[in-house]
Amino acid sequence: MLLIGNSFFKPYADHLSNLATEANLNEHSSIVVKRGGELGRPINFWNDSTSEEHQLIKSTLDQGNIEVFGMTSGYDSENPTEGHSAWIRYALQKNPNIIIFIAIGSFDFPNGDSNSTRPDWKTFALDNGFNSIQEFYNYYINEIIHKEIVDELRVKFPSTKIFTIPTGWAAKNLAQMKLDNELLDDIEMFGPKSSSIFTDEKGHQGQIVIEAGTMIWLNSIYKTDLSSFNYNTGFTTNLNTIAQEIIDVHDDNYKQ
């Protein structure tokens, strides 16, 4: 498995190996390639052809034994599918049966960006014509990522399986549960990784979000039954159920 992305992708990619071990998926192995921010988008990895990361991705694909190739949903608005298309086309040369997934991260800056005019999530949603951040994110997944990227990629590569993982709902739902006092753990909205939803203003994931999000990956990729997945997340809040509920409402047409 080859996984390429940024800091809103890598925590799940890394932790997936731990959960795969817990689920007795002994065949799981992965190579994770990470660069921060926009540099971790498929198009940036592709265009930076002299970078060490670009060369590592290509050399990994050149071996011809990659079954699953995961990327972020980040894209260039002028040509949304360019980066994903370039990598899929390259991957298929030596890996004709490769399966592609796109992990859809959360919006950043949940409480706004103190260094710009970017407002908090609620205001951000209202400014864009939505009643809530959940409504806005749902639109982003289904109307932007699915229709403008995945559907187009499926036309270009009709014999290749392409699906999405709605990782970002883990942060959205846990943040809302915190606001609604529904968490069964002593969790802050911002603070240390071990005891917070977010670790910084940018909205990087605390461990509770990483645990829930990685279970979404585990089910999406390996079809692991989360209701019977006996894994100690380190939290009292039932993250298996939260992850499963997110998977259940994800459009079946964009599951593996």
C-alpha cells in the first residue's frame, strides 16, 4: 500500500498499521510519503519532479506490487483532477489492478485563523451560504470531491476502482459532541494531543480524532467490522460507533 499526503493525512496512514495489526491483517504493509500543507497534494507531489518524495513515489510504484494507492483530496481549482490523474496514469503502468482511494480531510482553522480573515467554522459556513459547518462539509464531499473529481477520474480510468474515505467527519463530529457535552472523556477543544480534539489553531488532530478517523480507514479499506473490533482506543467514548455511523451515511457509490 502506498499512501501520500500531508499532516491531515499522515496520522491516519501511520496509525493504520497499528489497527491492522490489532485486526490480524497480517498482509498489511505500507509506505507513507508526507509533505506539509499544499505540498502534500497529489498535484504538488507530481509537479515537484526533482524532489526526493516524487522519486520515492515513482520508485515504489515501479516495483509493480502496489495493491492500494491512497492520496489526499487536495487539488488545484483550475484543473481539479490533474494531480490525481497523473499519479493514477503512472501507477497503472506497472500496477494494472491497483485500487485508488482519496481521503477527504477536515476543513482547517476550526476557530478561525488569527493571521488572516478566515473565520471560525460556523461563520465560514454562513459566509458560504450554509447553515452549519456540517452542511458545508457535506456539500464539499458530495458536490466537489465526488462529482468534480472522482466522477471525472472514473470516466478517465473506467477499469480502475476509485473510492473515497470521509476522514474529516471524525473531527467534525467529535468537535460537535464536545460542544454538546456528549463525550464520555475529559477532552478539551484545543490542547495536548492526548486530551484534545485539536492540537493547534490550524486544526491538527488530537488522538481521539486520529483513533476514530483511522477506524474509518480500516473499515473503508479492509471492511473490518467495527462493531466487533475489540480494540482499546484509550478513550471511554465509543469511537467504534462514531466511526461506523460516519461510514453508514457515506454514499455507497463512493465506497470500495
